[in-house]
Amino acid sequence: MAGCGGRPRCPPGSLLGLAAVAAVVVAAGWGERHSGCVVRAEPKEEQSIDLIGKNEVYGDARHEVSVYVKVFTNSPFLVCMDLALSQERIIDPNYSWIGPDGIDLQGQRYVNLTETGKLMVMGFRVSMSGAYTCTLSYKVIETTTQEEIEMVETYKFMVYAYREADHAYQVSVRFSTTHCRLKTNGLLVEKLNKILNSAISHLTCHITESSYKCHSIRTPKDGLQYELFVNFLVNPFAPGWEEVCQNVPYDCEDVTNRRVRQAAEQIGKFFQQLRHILKHELNSVPTIQYVDNSFSMTPIDSCQPGFGRNHHSHQNCASCCVVCSPGTYSPNNEVTCRTCARPQARMYGAKSC
């Protein structure tokens, strides 16, 4: 990274201003080191996205019910009856649960099956996605003849594993400069990256995809001016992030998302401070000035391989990264599952066909 060494004199504007901001970073406590990953809430507290605070999902004899369960957490209770039937007295109920691939769930260690026909799938894995079907049989006794009539209802739940999207933040900012040919333009961006990386390194985040372009701009009042358009990505996967997350017993996306959000907030505060320092706290007028209110930040989401988003198929979990269904796959960090040319992927969460 370029600096002042070997040069007859440091550029008085950009580097001096950013050096002053570095002091603000330290004074604000942005350089403090924090402990490792914070363990997420207990899995049993994580609920399906469409439960609206409840821990039960009722069946519907007319159509299948879609349920979304965060990976490595417990599912809500799937209730083997519809809401209307649950309000009635049921005589001699009998429940039978069948999981994906026709597996009888009675006695399986990974399920909690109650005597009232409620099913919870514990420690939900990608491979547990699929159809869960319950058959409820019960009796109806005719009031006048006391005749017993056997009733049978079937309820189908489509249960999908999902993850939170991995977040990053695209940042754009502008600086005014005296000319596009200034060497200090490139030095500014290098120094900016160095300071920001230092400010967010304790969060195992870093700046990537940094770039800038210089444009000449004609304004009605001030004539011809020059501005640097700087862009970079705030990325949560700086070297060491995997080691930080080793103590987390399940995927670390909640932790990395929290950290990158904190990093983005700190960078926003940085640019709030920058304008004040360059304008009010320096004795000399910098060659390069931050353009007021030019800071903007846009979240960029991605899904892990084997997961994607589908607003049409998964309307109740549109913002989730839902496991790819059989016949589809996702080989990388895109946000959609691709369709296999030949439907060879018969499992959920395929990363290739």
C-alpha cells in the first residue's frame, strides 16, 4: 500500500485529513477488541418464519401447509388436525406420522411426538426437509342410535430448512478534488481502505472490491469541478472469521451478519465525523474534500450453496435462503436455485446435479 516513504513531501490534503480522522476512530473506541462469537439463542427459541410468535402449526385437510425451519433449530409443533377440529371433543383419536421417504416417525430419536399427535423435529437438518404426513382417525357417535362411525383425516406439511442470507454492504462515497490527474487521488483511496480496515478488523470484517473513478462535472454555479466516485464492499469474511466461529455449535451466519452490520454502522459514523474534521479542525484546506451527504450504503445478500430464494414458491419466507428442492441446485453464493437440465438431483439442498 502506497504511503509517504521515499517521497519528498506528503500530500498535505487527503492524508493529513485522514490521519486526523484516525485519531477520532481511536478516541471513539472503534479500535477496541471484542471477544469471540456470541452464541445464538437456544434452538428451541428459533421459530418457523410463518408462525407469528406461536409454536404450533395446524394442518389443513384441503391442501398442504408449508413450514420453514431454521437449520439446526427445533421445528414448531406440527398439529395433526385443523384448527376447527381442535375446538371439538375428539373420541378415541389415533395419530400416525410418516416423514420424508416414507419413514415411520414413531420412536425416532430426532422427533418429539406427543400423545395428542403433535410432532416436533429437533435439530433440523437439510436432509430432514420434505413432506411430513399425519393420518388422524377418530370416532363419531350418532346421538340417537349410538352407532360409532370411523372418521379419517390426512394432513400434509411441507417442511423446508432455511438459513438467513449472508449480508454484505456496498458503500458509495464521493470526494471533490482539484484534478483527476492528481497522484493524491489514489493515495486517498489507499489510506481510506487502510483506516477503515483497521477500524473494523476486530469484527473480522474487511473492505473488498475497492475502486474509484474520477469524473469532471460541470455545475451551473461553480463551473467545471472534479469528483472521485469511491466504491467498496464491507465484507464479513475477513481472515480469521472461521476461527472466531468455531465455538458456535451451528452455522455462524447470525454472528457474521451481526458483526458486518456493526462494521457498516461504524463506517457510517466515520464519514459523519470526516466532514466535520476536514472542514473545521484542520489549519490548512485539504486538497481533497469529502462531498457532504454523498455517503450511501446498500445491503447485498447472498445464499450459501444448496440454498436460494424463490418469491413465488416460498412467499411466506421470501427473504429467507430456502433449501433447494429436488430437481434444483445452487453451486455457489447466488440467491437462486438453478433448475437441473436433467432432473437427477433428487435430494434437498443439492449443490450440483
